[in-house]
Amino acid sequence: MISRRTFNRALLAGLAAPLVPAVAGNAFASAEAGALTTVSDGNLVLPLNFVLPDIPQAELAALEGAPFVQSGELTPPCNLTLVRLPNRLVLFDAGSGPNFMPSAGLLTESLAAADIDPGAITDVVFTHAHPDHIWGVVDDFDEVVFPQATFHISGTEWDFWRAEETLVAAPDDRKVFVVGARSRFEAIEERTERFQAGTEIIPGIEAMGTPGHTPGHTAFVIHALDEPAMVVGDAISNDPVSFARPDWHWGADQDREQGASTRRMLLDRLAADKLRFVGFHLPNGGIGRVEADGAAYRFVPAI
């Protein structure tokens, strides 16, 4: 007899497969800055006209040859942030796991290469619940990958993905995102703490509401480090586009206008405060700073 879990895993893999041509990524790339480190989950493969749906074809063509853009596809890296605090090892997001894209889901290999046992991670903090951020919380047998961790997610984000209207409203090719988020929530619910924006979720880590990409998308300001930093998730998601053209709509944003407004707000703050930050899909491990560049900005990697 086929179990419900086996059926769901097959369903998710089957639905996701048409979306995910394979491109090799660097599974083991990492960057480190003090007690803040990033490890790689591989990379995604996305059609450029999906990522930037409202941009004239001539401007899309001009992006050919930009970082991670080739043959009309965007292949952004996936950088997961690790922060070492006294008595805590905090991971931000959990990667894709084995059932999303062949080019991603490489977190466990990257942790092993860094000599980090998943059982040593005390907290997993989610920026949002898209597949490349939460599906990796379980392995190919639907077992939770981080056996000792407490999980943290925005209450707004949790409620959005569990709402029946979210599934009904999702396009057919994205319903798998909703089903996948719900199945991961079920696996970790007993160990999940839901927070509100503006609160301290862990001593020294502040949640900052950054809606648009998803309703409950959250950035985190890590005050507990000697040099504070911000984890921005997908609120700033591409170099150079998010910096040079922050008002361009991003196809993966649930609310594109709000996503652009949030992006501009974050860029303004990061540039003004000279605050280092981590972008989930930015190059060189994703750690860097923002500098103003006329009416736009530029990304300055830390390494």
C-alpha cells in the first residue's frame, strides 16, 4: 500500500519536474564574515522572462551575459546564513531539499563539507515559505533534517500558506508550492514558534516585516554580532537588477508593487547605515554592503 507521505512526495516531485531543467551549481561555496557564515544549497534555474515579466524584450536581451544570466535563463545561487551565538547555532532558511530542482537541495553536503552536524543547529529561522527556503526541512524520507532545532516563522506567513484561498488562487503550476509548504509545516508544527514583525525572536535577533515577495516575508537584523548584519532573504534578489533597477517588478513576488517598495526601503536603509547584509540569491556567498550610485545602488561583496 502506498502511504499518504509517499504519494505526496511523488506528487510534489512530479509537479515540480517540468519547472526545473538541471544546471550544475557549486554545492560547497561558502563565505564567512566573523560569526556569520553562508553555505550553499546550489542554484536555481529560472526563465528570465518569468523573473522579469514586465520588462521590454530589448532590455531583457541586454542582460545576457550579466552574472548568472545565460541563454535566457537566470541561475541564481542559494546562500543559507549560519550565525554562531553563545549556546546557539542559528540557520536562516532550510534550502530546497531533494524534491524541487536538481541543481539545488545541496545543503546537507555543504554542511558536511563545513564539518557541521545538522543536529548541532539549535534554531532554523525562515524568511518565507517558498520551496527553495523551506522544502529542505525534511529529507527524502520526510524525516526532519534538524532533529534538535526550534523553528521560527512569521505568523502572517504561516497563515497565508495554510489558508484555503491561497491554494484556490494559486496558478496551476504554483499549487505545488502551497501543497509543499503545508506538508513541511505539518512536519515541524510541534516545534515551531510563530512570531510577529518587530519582535525579538531569539536574543539579539530582530524580525523586520518585508512583505511583497510573500505576505509574511521577513528580514532579520542580527544585533548580537560584534558587527551587526541583516538577512534579507528574497527581498533583494538579484545583482545587478535589484540594485540598478530596484523598481522593476520581480516575477516571483506575490505583490509586485509592494515588493518593489520594500526593496527600495531596504536599499535606502542598508546604504545609509552601511550595514552588512546577506542576500539569499546574491553572488560571492551573498554577504556584502549596499552603496548609493546616483539614483540607484550597487552591491559590494564582502569577499
